[in-house]
Amino acid sequence: MKFTTLSLFALVSSSAAFSPFGGGSKPATKTTSSKKAASLVEERVKPQKSIYDPLGLYSKTSPERVAGIIQPLETPLEKDEKIVDPLALYRDKSEVSDDADRSASLPFIKRPTLLDGSLPGDRGFDPFNFASDASALQWYRDSELRHARIAMLAAVGWPLAELFHKGIASNFGLESALTEAHKVPSVLNGGLGMTSPLFWVGAISATAALEFISTKSQNSTGDYGFDPLGLGGKTDKQKFFMNEAEIFNGRLAMLAITGFAIQEFFTNTAVIDQTPIFFKPFADVVSQLLESGATSTSV
């Protein structure tokens, strides 16, 4: 009897599974199966890494293209609607943008954002984008101003040393630090080892003192409060003019002192002898030219 009851229950259960009236869980089975199929398709289509198609090998109807998972190699550039004409090539000036903000020194590129003309000597020249932020701009301006002041002193001291160092050293019974060609000691000319160690100690100490003052001071860049002759100007306009004059002359001096070093290295001749008309009396210039002419004729 027990066996018959169990057999009947199994038969009913199995027939209910294939009966259109039974099996209430069948729709749920379809839903679960569709979700699984969709997830399998997504896993097949969706890549583990980004897909790039620089040669256009994927068709427009490909699953990857339709799904929008193909990434561009580069982000699209920002479109610049402004039109500038630094060389006046446009005949119709109505096509040229009047509000195009360009660099004063390089009119074919955009003016750097932070170089708005408020700094003395600012002409919008920053092709390597050194002034990327306000702190970088202040640091570079302070560095430029210090090198400009050192270069102005060196541009004057270089030829003066070649003119008068030998005579001053002989008067004090000291050995001249100039080279055999009467060139001043430098990295390229050599002779720096003959400089007294006391000079280096004094120079480093003075530099450290100025650095300490600039660190503790809250003044603007390069302002140490040193103006005994009152040349800095009284009004803001006068101060701006003098600051520009200082930085322009400093930039010229940096070029000049670099030129001094390169000239003497390649020619093995002192600057005062290469261009004596700038450093010596006219009579000495004429005699030097006559001597050089006579030497070349004899050779």
C-alpha cells in the first residue's frame, strides 16, 4: 500500500511538470533564463580592457561599435572660435576677432593666462609655460631678478677687471689672477683656483644674508628696501617704470655676460682687446690697430 501511494504521488508530480495547467513556477524560470542569457551576452560583448580602433576596423554594426565601448586614442581638442591675423593676411577684417588675446612678444600664440601685463617687463613671453601657476610665476620672477642684478654687476666688473686688475695687483705686491691672454678667471677660461678663499667665504655669507632677509621680509619680489639715492620713484607709475628699466637692463646684461664668456673661450682673446673702442681711449685703440696691422703684414 505504501509503495502504491508513493508511485501515484510521483506520477502526479511528473505529469504536473508537463501539464499546461500546472507548474506555476514556469514564468519565473523563463525570466531567470533571460537574465542569465543577457548577462552572458554582456560579458561576451563587454571587454575587460578598453578597445581602440585607429584604423576603423570595427564596422558600424559591430556589437562593440553599437555598445559605444570603443574609446578614442586622444581626447578631442577644444575648438578655438577666435581668429587672429598677426601678419595681416586677411583682406576682410570682419572675419578677424578683435578680442583675441595674444602674446605681445609672440603674436601667433595665446597670451599666458597669468602674464596679464601687471608685472614689470611682462611682454607675454613664456613659450615653455614656466608660469603655470601663481607660485611658480613668483619664484621665476624672483630668480630672474636676482640673476639680472648679478649679471649687471658682472657685465661691468668683467671688463674693468681686465683693464685694471693687473695694475692694482702689482701695486699691492700681489700676483695677477688674469690668464696669459689677460682674460678674467671664469668657468670656461679657468683660473678660478687662484681666487682667494676669503672671497668665496665673503660672497657666500653675503648671499646667505640676503636670502635670509628675503625669506623673513613680507615685501614684494626683489624689494630689500635698499634705495639710498631715492631712484625707485615716488608714485606707482614711476616705480613701475624703474622696475621695468631694471629688468630690461638685467636681461640685456645676462645676454652680455654670456657673450663675454663664449667670445673669450673661442677666440682666446680678452673682451677689451676684441672691441677696444668700447673700453680704451681712442689713442690706444689706434695704436693697437696699427700694431695688429703691422704684425699681420710681417707674417
